[in-house]
Amino acid sequence: MRKLGLAVLLLFLCSGTLFASGGGSSSKPLAGSYPIVLSHGLFGWGTDSSGIISIVNYWGGMDSYLTSQGATVYAPTKTAAQSNETRGVQLKDKVLVYIAANGFSKVHILGHSQGGLDSRYAISNLGLSSKVSTLTTLNTPHRGSPIADIVTTVLPDWIKPFVSGILGAVVQLVYGGGNQDALAALGSLTTSGTAAFNTRTPNVSSVKYFSYGSYITIPDLIQHPLMGIIQPACVAGGLFNGQGGTCDGLVPYTSLKWGTFNGGPDYGLFVTGVDHLQASNTLNSGKPWYDVEGYFLKMASNAKANQ
């Protein structure tokens, strides 16, 4: 009888171990989520980029991290410098091919910066809404950027084609081709350009819209080596056009809110905010300053909870 009891106890312990180890993969927080499509911003790139820039991960490894948490992730490339409309067509085409090839019914889209605008265009104007469960935008200039306004105003009309041509040639070299149009991209990001865009790009009721965003508290060049230089101009421009002085270096805090706004990342006492590039962890710029993985998991988990 004693031997039988020991055998039962051993069987119970072994079963518990097996269940615990077997449940590890199924307990991943993003298991069961629709696939997540990461939509990059202006001058961004995806994992299928053929350019020199592809040696670096635009999302700073967040695509791999979300995969490790149980999600299926797709990060397609669009033209680096183009209008919302052109990039929206590219996004729609790639998402539909991806869905058809893998037998998915719907996806979640997470768009950073301009990637949120071209995603909205594809959903509202190109028929992608039936394939999208949620759209999450991250530091997206839904109501434009003062920096785009300033550049448009400062550059004389006669020089704009030359600047666009030179910039386009450089971008083609780095990004591996594509019909680059910096002027079209710039026009898509001005306050007047986004106002017109918003009028013809209403939300679709079947898709749930969420937004997240951050800002710089002090433009120090240690934590914000690039955005800290641009931030004062963004502050001045935002105050001038009525958007306010709080911004991430490129996008006013009032401009990045769309749909249900869920705030931004948490960070330590001595961190001077999270700038435009750090928000998406571009070039791993966010990791030294805040919990990027926790932030992306928060956004992805919210999308899953609302699918």
C-alpha cells in the first residue's frame, strides 16, 4: 500500500512538472492575438528592405520581442519618402498578400509617425478595414508637425525641387531604390496637409483606434542627441500655430492623440522624456532610457484585448 502511495505521488509530481513546462508556450501574453503589422514612419524601413539601411533594425528588435511573447509579426517596407496616399497603397497591397499567403482573417496594425497616417488611409480609403481589427498609432502627427510647416515656409519655392531631387537620390542609394518624393511626404505632414487628410480620411466604425505618445521634458543632447536640437523649433512652431509647446521633437503632444488615447511610457526620475525616435526604439535609441519592451507589450496586449 505504501509503494502504491509513493507511485501515485511520483506520478502526480511528474504530471505537475509536465503541465508546468507544457503550459509555458501557451501562456505567452500575446498568444492568440491577430498578427501584428508594424508600419514604419518617414525615412523608415521594414525587414524586407533591400537597401544598405536594412543592416539596422528600424524597430530596434521590437518585432522579435513581440514574436517571443507569442505574436506573429510582419514589418513591411514602404517607400521611405512619399505621400500618405502612395504609402497607404503599398501597405494595403503588402498586408493583403501577407494575409492571403498565411490564411489570416485579420491583423492589428501598429504605426509609428507617418506610418499611422498611411495606415489610416489604407483602412478608410482603400478597403483594408475588413482586414484590420485595431489600429494603434505611436507618436503620429495626426494634426501635422510644426517642423514640416517651418521647412515648407523657409525653403523658397525655386529651391524645393533641387532639395527634393538631391534628398531623393541619397534616399534611393541608402534605401535601395523606390520613387522617392520628399516634397510629397513633407506636404502630407504639414498642419494644412493633415487637416485636409483628416477630412477625407474618417475613422471606420468597425476598426478600433488607439493612440500612444510621448514628449521631451528637457531637450538635453545626451538623452536626445538629434531631437534635442530640433525640439526648440517644434516648441516655437507649436506655440505659434496653437498646438502648444509640448512635443517629442517633431510632433506636438496635442497632434499625436487619435481615437482612444492611452498615454505614453513610464520612465525614471532622471530621464528627460521620450522623443520621437525613442518612442519606436529606432536604432535602439529608447532602450537606455525606458522599458521599451514593456511599452510595446502594453500596446500589443491592448490590441489583443480589443480584437
